[in-house]
Amino acid sequence: MIATSLLIYTKQTRMLFSTLCLISLIQACGSESTPDAPVIPRDSSPYSYQQPELSNDGWSIGHINDFGIEATAFDAMMNNIRTGKYGYRFIDSVVIIKNNTIIFDEQMRTELDLADSWANNTDLELHILNSVTKSFTSALIGIAIDQAYIENTDVKIHDYFQHKQPIANWSQNKEELTLKNWLTMRHGYQWDEWNVSYLDSSNQNSQMNNAQDPMQFLLDQPMVTNPGETFAYSTGVSFGIGRLLEHATNQSVIDFMTQNLFDPLGIKKWDYWNLDGQLHTGSALYLTARDMAKFGQLFLNNGQWNNEQLISASWVAQSTAQHHDSGNWGYGYQWWTTDFTVEGNIIKSYYADGFGGQYIFVLPEIDAVVVFNGHAYQDGEIQQYSVRDILTNDILPLIN
């Protein structure tokens, strides 16, 4: 695995840590705005469905006809993607799992993009996950609790960071911070990474990434609310969760993840970039779309893969429950939640969400997982990639 320097990241882009795609997913995906400039079609030839290829990756494959879906059912969606129709732009891959079987696997990526340079990635199949990484980090915490490295989510944060004392802005509130507060993004810190450009030196993520000691920077932040009260999205906190995991297990995140998650899932190739010499557990993983789908299926199977219990079913339920409710969306332990209305029926889902268009949707009620990857990194691009509309109109009616 190759990791790029933080300097390259901070000079090249502001997008890695952002999950403003959530705002687009909930609010802007139905936008009727028109594009500012035409998009060159990727492929103007008509699309024709092909059954996914059987690969030595642990997946069963099936034809959509076997699931009562017409072979032409996805033609309109794919033709829209290939010709660059507004709402279908910047999509790199779509994978659909039904009943533990890959029935749709289309990879549209033909060239590397800006995000690949962060890890010197040269493999077209590997795609930056951005904040989808957070959901993997949450799963590792669940495994560490299952293995008794961590007692539970009520453990005090600073018990794992005594070596960082003295910690600035110390208070009773800060002393009471728990792992659950970090997992649910209700930490209480003064933290805002959504309303200031990531290119702006005042953005807290930029400050943390460029700090001599990023972990100390996070721990030193002043408290503005009581822990557990207010949701404030923080990739810095997700970075901290990874460091807590390392202290609890006395292993690097990479080693712990490889042994307990990637090897059992048969994930053989991946990449990452690092912060402070270690995998950044908020943003840095690169995986294939089919391996992303394995992670979703693992959770859909209540923590099992190939009849092996990798994560306890209780952790799957606890971490994907809605601990924070904002109406159209909710948040669990580094997972988002939302509902879709399809043909008058409500379909509940939880999902991992990464800036630029990376998603793993888990839909237990219909026994399905849907994965997207994209490269909508520049301002205004995510609005041209309407994942919620694609799911509601093109995919869920067919697999419901």
C-alpha cells in the first residue's frame, strides 16, 4: 500500500473530507437546474445489459432475468449515464446486490482522477472512498469491542490519550467525552467543516491536517455544547477514533483491519493515504466497487460473511440505528440513515457516504445493497449527480 504526503493533499484539493454530498443527496438531487456547460458523452452507443462476470472474489453472480427483471430494465439509466444526461453525470460505477448475488456491475471509469494522486494509485479498479472510510472505522470499533479490546462505547475518550496531557481547554464536559459521543458526531467540540472552504486556512480540517500533532489539535479543541447533545460533523473525530483503536488494540489500524475485516472478506487489493504516518480513518481508503459491496453485504447479513461471524449482530444493529434524527436523514455510528418512497412504499436504508459520489446503500427490507462511485469533486458537480433520484426512479422499483 502506498500513501501520499499530506502536503500533496492540502495543495491539490479541498474535497476529501467533505460530506456535503449528503446535502445534495437529500436536498439537491431532484434539482431541475440545467448544466452550465455541455458534457462530452462517455459512450454514445446504446447500452445492452450483460450478466456480471464471475470472478475469484467470493461473489455469486446472477442474471437480472432470474430475479424477474427484464434485461432491458436498466437501459435508460445506463444510456443516461453514458451520454452525460444531467443528474447522471460523474458516475464511475454502479453495483447492485440482490439476495446476496451480484446482478448488476457496470464500471464506467476509463481514466484516473485527482483523488488517485493522493495515494499514487494507478489501478482503475481502486476508487477513493473518502468518508465511506468512516463506516469501515466504525466496524473496526465493533470488532474491537467484540474481542474485548474496548469495553463498550461508554469508555472515556481521554483514558486512551493520557500521553497527550496536558490538553487545552480542559473542562468537566471534555472529561466526560465518550467513544459513543465521537461515533455519533455529538462530541461537543467547536467544530465546523461544512461552512468554510477547505482551501481556507481557517477550516478546522485544514488546520488539523497541517498541525505538527493532528491528534493534539483535535483534543485541544474547546467545548461549546455538552457531549451527546448536538450533531457537528467532524472528520477530525473520525481520525481520532482510529487512533483510539490503535491504543486499545496495540496494533496499527491497517494490521487490525487486514486481519479482522479484509482477509476474511477476501479483499485482496486496496490502497490508502495517511495522516501523521497512519491510515486516516476518516477518509483515506481505496477499494473496488465489488469489495465495497462486500462490506454492505456483511452488514446486511448481520455481521456474517461465508457463515463466519466477523462482527456481532448486536453491533450491526447498534451502529446502524438512528442515534441522531434531522428529519430527512439520521446518523448512527459513522453511518447515515434515510428513507426512500417507491411506488407509495417506504423503504428504509442506512448508508455510507463519501464526497464526490461514493455510496454504499444497505436496504434490509428488500435484501439489497447498492454501491455507487463517482468523481463529482468540483463545485457544482455533485448537483449533476442525483443519486437519490437514480435510486428512487431507476433502481429501487426494479429490485423492490
